[in-house]
Amino acid sequence: MKNVAILGSSGGNLFNLGGKDPMKLLKEIFTQCETAGIIVSAVQFIGAEVSMDVAKESTKTSLYVLRDQEIQNVFQNTLKKINEEALQEDMKIAENIRSGEIDGLILMSIDPEYANKHAIQAAIEKNIPIVGTGGTAMAAVASKGANVLSTSGTTGTTNRTRAISFVSSLAKHWEIKFRPSFTSTTEKAVHESGINPLKRINIKGIMTASLPAFISLALILALSKIPMFAGLGDVFDILIKALPVVLAVVAAKQISDLDEVSIVAGVIAGCLSVEGGIIGGIIAGIIAGLLVQFLFVKFVQLRFPMTTVNIFTAGLAGIISGLIVFYILGPLALSAGEFIKYAIEQTISFNAVLAGMLAGLLIWPAILGGVYHAAILPIVLFEMERSGFSFLGAVDMVGLVVVAAGINLANIIFPKDKGSAPIAVPGFLINMGFGTFVESAYPFMFSSKIVFGGAIISAGIGGAIVGLFDVRGTAYLPTFVAPFASSNSVGLILAMVVSLLSAFTITALANKVFTKKSAS
């Protein structure tokens, strides 16, 4: 086992690239060190409230150190006072280096002439390996004769890319096996070494995370129908073209969570995959994410400067994946998307009322069986890509949200027992106010077969009315807003009212029956 010390400050340029949040910055290094089996045994980090480029002696500053294996903010004072306190920590770390308790240093925008001078001198004497960022500081350290393995400026780097670069260089020097962790530090888990990145591909997750973009599309379309906002029609056309970009970014970020590197690669890939539709965007983002992880590790192993690693990784991953879709996979992806939309339209045109009723009858079993997000939601998004509306989106609003609201309302007015109303009130308010939280109806549905069956029947009736009026709409909008973001406001309002009243009536009757049985 090797032990390292982390020395640094929030820095000048570093302040804008992670340095202003010392805890997050340091925890990322801890995560990567733990993955390699390297122990962080000491920390001395000076965090100012502004960039060191403009900081003064009176600037409010904090000193972060390692106490009981936890990073702690132990002192808060002016920069001048904190530097004096940091010097004491510096001398302790220097002693640990000389006694052989520290085997390497990780540096970030340090002060080799004052706050870190003793530790640097000890490192030079013991010839321990040093890695770090901060061009000016690292140049000064190298000029003193230190054993610097890798150095770089901070431009273009992120907390994660810096941490991976640090640990990769040290691991290679010590001949330690290291596979970077790409798991977010907020999850408090270290990425399992050797995991296949292909296992992080989750189409359902990509679609769900991209949903806000589609909802924005629906809102813009609804506003464009108002005469004074008619000009928003042009905005709608732009947003439709942006959907593949959003999906590409989300896909790249989920597969290879390297912060801005993954995002930039996804944007480039997405822009080149616009003609391939949302399927093209997803494909481009997946390829970009896989390439980001592969290229990043390879460039770090080649000991490229960290700034260069980030630039090359983001740029090449985005361009390569984007060009693959642009020239090869894009036309195929577009054809696949068009075929799915055609199949949906043909099904609806065959018998819209029957299609709506079947969709309504199946939508509750689908969400309870875990099929909704895997099958129904993607279809909704495919429909919305073309027009901003969706047949299944309207069924979703009528069959799930409004039915749940009806069940909750019945338990407010005609509660099954004393505990029903307190549960139903927040559910009803969220159903109506935000168009979501259909799970609020579960306690009432699972405790009564009549209510459960009533939910399915009510959804089927509402779906049939959606088909009768050929309504296109969307879910995940406030219930009162949904009709105005649909192709037929009157038809959707009628479907919503009927579904709500049906669910309300059946639930109220079921509660009455239960109350009478309990009384007898």
C-alpha cells in the first residue's frame, strides 16, 4: 500500500474549474486513490472565497486537513492567517515524508515558497514522486529538482480528469493496477474495477433523462397557438432539431461521466447526428461516451498534459462518433424512426377508438409491470419528435394522471378510513398541479380490487374518448395546462373529465361498501 499527501489551494484558474468547492474536488481524488488501493494520509488545502488571482491578505479563507480519515474544514480566517496555520500543517507533512510515512505528493496550485515549502523540500530530499497541476507552481517545484512525474496547467480540466491523471501517473510509477472510477462521487461508491462500459448503456435511462427537452417542445408549441406568440413556431422548429443533441449529451454523460469532457463530446456528436433523428442522437451519444472513456485512459497512459488529454478526448470522441452517424448510421437511424412513427400512425388510423381504449386499459398494467418507461415512454417521444404531440401522451395524461386524481379525490371526500384523506390530499394536489405522481393512488388500488379494476376501466374509457376525438397531447404537464398543449383541447378536456368522474365514482362506491362492511 502506498500513502500520498494532497497539497494545494483553490488557485487562480483552478478556482473556476472545481477549486471553489474544495470538498468535492478532494473527494474525487480520494475516490480514484481508493480504486487504485492508494491511501491518502494527509491533506493541506487552502480554499479562498475568490480566485487567488484577485485574492488579498484579508480575503476570507478556509484550511482543509485530514482528521480521523475525514476531510475537515478546521480553520476559517483571512488568507494571511490561514497561510500561517497552513505552514504548521506543512511542517507536519514534511516530517511524515522524512519518516517514510508518505510515498508521494499530489499538488494543485500550491505555494512552494511559503505554505508548502517544507513539504516540497522534504519530497526533494526523499526523491518521492510528485504529480500535479498549476503551471507556475509546478514549474517552480520542478526547477528545485523534485521528482515530478507529470505536470499540467488547469485549463480544460475537471475534478475527475485531474484526479484520474494524478492517480494514473502514480499507479504507473509504482506498477499498481489502476482502472479509473467513472462513478459519481455523490453516489459514495467506487466504480467496480474492470466493469464493462457497455453495461452502462441504458436506453430507458437516456430517454427518461431527456424528457424535459420534449416537454419544452410541447410548451413552445402550445404557446405558438396564441396569436401574440405566433412567432414561436420558428423556435419550435429549432427545438425539434435540438432533440438529437440533447439525447447525445445525456447518453455520453451517462456512459462516461467525465463532466465537461463527456458533455462537449456529446454536443459535437449530437450536432452531427441531427439528420438521424432521436435514434441517431442516442447512437452518436453512446459511441461518444464509449470513446471518451477509452481515449481518456489511453491519453493519460501516454502521459499527455492534462489540458491536452481533455481537449483531444472531447474533440476526437465527438467528431468520430458524429461522423459515423452522419455518414453511415444516420440514414438507417432515420429510417428506423420513421418506420416506428408510421407503425404508430397506421395502428391509430385503423381504429382510433379501439387503439385508445386498448392503450388506456393496458397503461396501468404497463406502469405497474415496469414496462411503461421501457416501451410506452419511448413511443411517446418518437411521436413528439415529429409534431410535439403524442397520442399515447394524451392517453397517459387521461389514463394515469387524471385517474389517479379521481381516486385520490374520492378518498378525500368519501374516505375509506381515517387515514385515507391525509394520504390522498398531497397526491391529488400533485396530480392536478404537476401532472405526475400517479403512484399516489397505489395504496388505494392495492387495498381494493374494485378500485384497481375501476382505475383500469376509467383509463380505458378515457383512452377511447382520446381516440374518438383523435387527440394528441403530452403528459408531465400541470393537468390544467395539458389541454392547451394538445391538438384538440375540447376533446382532451372531455376525456379528462369523464376519466376523473369514472375513477371518482367507482372509488367512492368501493369505499362506501367497505365502510358498511366494517360497521356491520
